[in-house]
Amino acid sequence: MVFPQTELGGDRGAVRAYGQAVADLGYAHVAAYDHVVGADTAVHGDIGGPYDVHDTFHEPLMLFAYLAGFTQLRFVTSILIGPQRQTALLAKQAAELDIVSGGTFRLGLGIGWNRVEYEALGHSFAERGAFLEEQVGVLRQLWTQESVTVDSRFHHITAAGLAPLPVQRPIPIWLGAFAPAALRRVGRIADGWFPMARPGGGLDEALELVAQGAREVGRDPSTIAFEGRVDFSAGGPELVAEHAGRWRAAGASHVSVNTMRAGLEDVDAHIAALTSVAALLL
């Protein structure tokens, strides 16, 4: 399921109730979106995205560490905005989460859209694509080698390493992608990806672009997994189950159910929606 970031607010009890409920229902993993800060649109105007300073976002890695303390859920960021973070620190945080969650974490990364957020975190918005491509390789080195030395365009590490290393060496890296260049990047460097297109709505074309990127570097496109997403809506659980079936037929390795923006008023309503879906999916 997709954790409803913008709809549970800062209520710790709601977070706990939600996590325990979805674990009890049999859901396998929790996905979470990421924003560190929101922009004040009264000052900035239209910033080109759906979220602003008023939208709540729990920090995904901290959220997952909390949920790992009382559930056996698996976790995936879908996505974390990698290029606005220090790579070595991100590697450390992800390694720790992989340890406390039993070696089941997938790190989903993307480049984001919010210039204001990049500025606040001291990273370059213009160079974010190039940074991400380099960042993925550095993360894998830090997760698999005791001592790492890197001297590249964006990263400078001299004989340093993480301890302890994660359970998974390396942690799987998935990418969010929509634009053609980003889809080819998935094919070149990712273990999996989060499609923005849907079965019958551009997915086949997106898969071909991923395959092109994979073939450019001698990879087998069939080894690159992908996760579908279905939205809970007025169509009810039957429609969710139908859409999940389309993703299965398309070859998705995972499917997540998203209850955000479905008009659900509180945590109990989100849990009730996921309960109705679980009866058809699990």
C-alpha cells in the first residue's frame, strides 16, 4: 500500500494504527512518497507540482524505521529525491533501515520537481539528473565495499566506508521515471522502476524505452522489475482488483494500492478502504 502522507498529519497514533492494520491485513510492503520541505506558494506562486507548504510529509526512512519496530512489513521509497541529499549519509541511513527491517528494503530514487526544495537543501536543481546517475554507482560501492575511494564530478570520498554494511549488498535501487531520458536511465542503471504510465495507457511504449536503455549497456531488459500502482476511488474495491489484474498481466512484480486523494476523512476510513480491497487481492 501507499502510505497516505498528506492525510494522516502528525498524529503518531494514526501512523501506528495504520501500520499495524495493514500488516494484520496481509499487505506485504509499504511505499512512501518524499518531500523534505514544501514551498509557500503565496510567495513563490505556481511551483509546478501538486504539493506545497501546507501538505504533510513524514520523512520516509524515519517513518519506516518506526514501523519496522512493531511490524514485519517491507518498505520501499517511491520515490526518495536522491540528488538533493548527501550520498554518503543517504547510504548510511538506507543501510541502517535495511538492517532493522531484516534486509527487505528497496530504495526508490528520483530527481523530483521542486526547485525550492533543492535550494533549501543546498543542491543543484539543474544538475539533478546527472547527479542521480552518478549517485547510484556510489551508493552501491558504499553498500558493498569496506573502504571506498571516489573522485568524480559530484562525489569525493577518500578511503572511507560504512559499518555495519547492510544485509543486502547492494540494496536494490529502483527509479521513478516518465520522460524518455529517465526511462532509458532506468534501463542502464536500475534494478526496478515505478511507471507513471499504465497498462493500455503508454506502459508498452515506456517498457520499450527502458529496454532500449538496457540494451545500450548490454543488460537483459527482462531482469528489470516494475511496480504498478492502483488508486482507490469511487469505483470501489472491485475496480481496484480489476486494475491490479491488469498490472499482473503486464508483468509487474509488485502492485501497491493508493488511498490518497480518495476523499477518505481519517485513518479509520483509510483502513476500511484497504480492508475492502484486501478481501479481493490477498
